[in-house]
Amino acid sequence: MHCRRPIAICGPLLAIGLTASSCDKHAPSEAPPPLTAEAYVWQDPARPEVREAVAAAHPAFGTLHFRAAEFRWTGRDFAIDQVVTDRLPSPGCGLVVRIGQSAAQLEWTDAQCRAVEACVASLARLGPREIQCDYDCPQARLGDYCRLLKRLRAAAGAVPVVPTTLPSWLAESGFAELAEESPGYVLQVHSLTLPRAPEEEVVLLDPALARRSVDRAAALGVPFRVAMPTYGCEVWFDAGDRVIEVISEDRAPEGLAPARRSYGYAEPAMAAKLVGGWIDARPAGLTGVIWYRLPIASDRRNWAWPTLQKVMRGEIPKPGLRIEAAESGGDVALVNHGDAPARLPLRLIARGPIQAADAIGAYRLESGGTETVFRFTGDGWPWIEPANRLVVGWITTRDPASKVTWEIE
């Protein structure tokens, strides 16, 4: 699963059901089975914190889908990053093969197909539940994608090969053929719309578009699952306000510094309303939801478990941001007591007999008159996850009996 973008600059449904994904069609008189709960594991499964998250996730998800290999076209051949080689990362899991935008203009000749076929064949021998093909195919070239998928299915034998698709493809004449020849497909309703300027927010999920896309997919009569986002990202701009980097995982490139930044996060309330609507009135053919990506303790650009658990039930989580600071001085911290990520406030205003103060991290100090202000600089990740505490500075008062009051703006 990959965050698709329109330009070349490029990372538990507990109450609903835990059954494995199914593409079986059901007679109109039969009630459909519960929506499946699934998740993508895009992080390296060899990392200890990822292994811990995978072990903890099994009771909540029917299937986990691991990033197995990524293909990048160099102009002459494929550079391949194969993560899964000799055994499955988890019993009964699915695997994902990603083909990047660099291959978008390929006609998929025999020679071009062979490298991907060989990889899919080797992965199929490991016995995954399915292999998903996540390919940045131009929507006008879906016929080429169909031809590639036929070859990959032949290479995979009995293991299903399932394409990941985009809402924009639904209007193409070739989409019906692609969907009907697949053993079900995944409709990715999240994407990254890059801001035109740093002042604009990054959009990751458009709920109206997602709802329309699912309704349109339902009209085709082919079983499908929906991929939903749980992550956030930041976009880096240079001094000329040109995009130089997009970061969706909790690490930044070395040797590169932005002049300005823009941020975006999948809004839990929007996602919960979508899921709740699908639970209450199931669109035809919709069999499950796959969440991108699995919460990892060290991944601050992804929802925490309390947020995901609520959203998967169609319930709206809420942030609970508070200032923690002693009246007579000491550390000043922001704490999220809610179950949704909380946006860091623009200003924290302290009033009282403050003798000295300083800000740290993403805040700077502004003092004047009777107010001491901690102002958000915009240079740090602007959300704090549930149960997390962020120290933003400190203050001291003129005497221990002094009292300071706080306001969040």
C-alpha cells in the first residue's frame, strides 16, 4: 500500500468481525458476513518493535499484509528491494509487491514482466493467503496492467494475486475488465494531494470522494475491500516554495533541510463516520477494510491503538489536551488525555508573576507585559498522540507562593 500522489515527487474492526477476507458472492437473501478487519505492515518486520506490534495485533485482525518487495525501474531494468525472502513474517499473512511510478510508462514486454513474475513465484511458494500487487499504473494504461496481472497469476499458481486500485480508475473503460478478472480487488481511497504552498494543509482523506468511490465500486458487482489511512505526513519546501521531500514515516532524510513545511494527518473522526456508515448500510460487494498502517510504538506519524480501535468500530475518538504546569513554576508540558491525536496549539499563554522562562522543541518564547507566551514555530510534528506528554519549556516565579494561570489558544 502506497500513498499515491498526482505528481512524480514521492510511505481493530473489533466489533465488526475477525474473519479472513473473502471474495465469495452471496445470494441476495443471505445476510453478508461481517466486514473483515485487516492491516498493512509496511514497516520492516525484523525490527523488535514491529514484531511486538504484530504479535499484539493478531487478536484484532483477520489478516496482516506485509510489504514483501518493491520494484523501481532504472531505465534499463528493475532495482528490487525484497524484504520477505525465505519465510512468511507471520502465519497466514498476505504479502504485497509494490511497483513504483518509475515503471508507469512500461508496456510490460516479456522481458519486463519476467523479474516481477520471478519474485511473485518465489513469494507464492512461501504460502501466503494472497499476494497484492500495488502498482502506480496510469489510469489510461489499465490494459497493460491487466496483461501484467495475468502473468503474475500464472506465476503465483494457487495463491490469489489481488490488485490495489485507485478511485480515478473507476471511470476508465478498462477498469471493469481488471476488476472482473481479479479474485476481488482493493480500492485505496486515500491519497496525497500536495499543497500548492506551505500555508495549505496536506489532504490525505477526502470523505466525500471516498464515499462516492465506494458507491461506484459497489455498482460493478465485484467483491472488493477498502484501504483506509491511519497515518500523517509532512511536505518539505525549499526557499522558493518548491516541494523537495514528502515524509510519511518517522524518519527524515539526512543532509536535507526544509525552508518551510506543511503537514497533514488522516482525520479519525472522518474515517470513523465513513466506517460507521458502511457498517450500518453495507455497500454491495464491500467485504472488508484494510488499514494502512499497523500502529507501531515508535511511529509517531501513525494513529495509536486507542484511536484505531475506536475508528474501526465506527466510533469517533476525541483528543483531550491539557497543560501540566505547577502554579509556582517548573516544567510546562502538554498531555493528551484523550483517545485521538491532538493538534498542538498555536499559543500557550501564562499570566502571573513569572521571573524567568524558556521554551524548547517546537515552541519559542514571547514575553511582554503581563503575559508570557509559548508560540508554536511550525517546525515540529504538530500532533501529540493519546497518553503522550510533551515538555515545551519551563517557568520560575518570583516566590513559591506565586500562582500562574494558563490559557490554550
